[in-house]
Amino acid sequence: MKEKFGVLPSGEEASLYTISCGFLTAVVTDYGATLVKLMVPDKNGVPADVVLGYDHVDGYRTGSAYLGATVGRNANRIGGAAFELNGRTITLSKNDNGNNLHSGPDGYSYRMWKVLSHTDSSISFTLISPNGDQGFPGEARIRVTYTLQADGLEIVYDASCNQDTVFNMTNHTYFNLAGHDHPEAAMDQILTLPGRYFNPDDAENIPTGEQRRVDGTPMDFRSPKPIGQDLHADYEPLHLQNGYDHNFEVYTNPCAILSDPESGRTLAISTDCPGIQLYSGNFLDTTGKGGVHYGKNSGVALETQFAPDSLHHPDWPQPVTPAGTVYHSRTFYKLSW
């Protein structure tokens, strides 16, 4: 099903597309290839929308929280908004304290994507990113595919470029399994992260280069606990970022399990990425769907990715895709209730 979602200042019209399978329904838009709604039943069979979002395209156009967004070419931060590739310096826009966040102010989440295919349970969007776009080398052809299965949502990224370039795509959905309209319950969600290590950041949210054990710290989610349990602990990495905003290693799959005890909903994330960013919505402050105010800690983002600033740490897995080869990444959000 296709519906109108609003007109952009350019005169282009954004649309909503509904896909469904079994008891699950998702709604996505061609503006930013963005996930707008995800309807999941609770233990009594009553569905609720479990992702934060907006009722109109203008919310996504003017918002800065990347609700449900497809992020690329590079997700997260690059220190100094520059890096070396093949012996030359690649300079990007500085849009985050002198650094580059989510590839810059003109990110893929603020663009119209073309619908490549649309079935009852799947939709593919495509985007051509020209040479020099956002500062990155090469003309890139990118495809993002959302597919609903009876037990969850799959997001697949495929991209290629005519020059060596960076691909590190992710989805920036904020989840609240109690329902997007219950922001007070977001930090009561139970989280498990099997990762043994996380990356501490400096005051500008750039990894220091350390891979620190989670043992004995508030970052230890290897046993299930509410996200908010240690959110305000006296621990420097939490103070510096005003909460959780850190990359964890993907040690095993599922790499994250999120659950809401009241509704019975559970989300288990599996990925081929080397890292996952836990972000507790530390700076959320916007009015979302149905007039609901999403304030601080109203949802949690779990972004599968290469580690932030990995381009400055050559011993870490690197997000460089050689010319003529295909970047392919898959993340599956398994849902149960």
C-alpha cells in the first residue's frame, strides 16, 4: 500500500509504503529510506507501534535525531572530519564539534530515494551518490531493502562504487517495545549485550582507541538488566556522553536482546557488522507521532556498524570498499511476543 506523506520544499512528494507478514506490519518512507512504524503484537495479541517517528515528512526533514533513518555513506563519527585514503586526505563537513557525524548535514536520511521494487512483504530503495558527495570519493550506487518475515524485520544494504570509498551503513531506529507512546517505560526495557569490550570516548564522543573490558563497569550488559539501572552511575564514560552512546564489539549473535516485561515483546538483533552502538537517546527532545513528546531517554537505538572513527585505527575492522566490489551488510531484527 502506498500513501501520501507530505510535499517537500522542492515540490517532490514523499510517500509511505506498508509491508506486512504474519502478525507484523512496517511502514517506511522514500524520504531517507526511513522506518516510520513497526507494529508488533504483545503477549495478548494487541499490536503497538514500537519505533519512534513522525506523522508527517516535515518531522524527518527538520529533525536532527535521525529517527528511523538510513545513515551513510558512513555512520557515526569521524574525528577531525578527515581521513587518509590511498595516500590522500579526504575532507568532510564538520557538523559535530569539529568532527563529522553520520557523513554530514546533507546525509542520506535527508534525501529522496527511488523505489526499486515493492511487494506485500518487502521494499527496496536505491540512491545514486555522485563523486565527491559529502566529500567521499567515487560515484556510489546504493540499495537498501526492508523485508518483513513472520518472525522479524531484515534490513540489507548493498552498494558499489567506481573508486575506493567508505561504506558503513546503518539504521538509526529508536526502539521502545512498550510502545512509542510510553516514553516513561523506555529505560525499563531489559537489555542484553554479549560484547566483552566497549570503546570509551573522549569528551567529543570520539573513541580514544582503547577497547575496554566491560567487567565490573556499568557497561556490562552480558547479563540482562534494565537500560536505566546504571544509566546515572558515577562512571566517566557515562558522564562524558550524558548516558550510553558507545560502541560494543559484536562478540556473538544475537548481538543484542531487548525486551519489555510488561508487554512480553522481545527484539533480538543479529548482524554481520563488527560493532553495535548503544545510544540511550540522551539528547532527544522532539514531538513525535500522535503528539507524543520524546524527551531524554524516550527510546534506545542499537546501531549495527563499523566502530566509530575506525578509519583512524587501522588495527580495527575497516569500512573501506575497493572500487568495483560490492559492499553487502545484513541486520535482522527478530521479534517475538
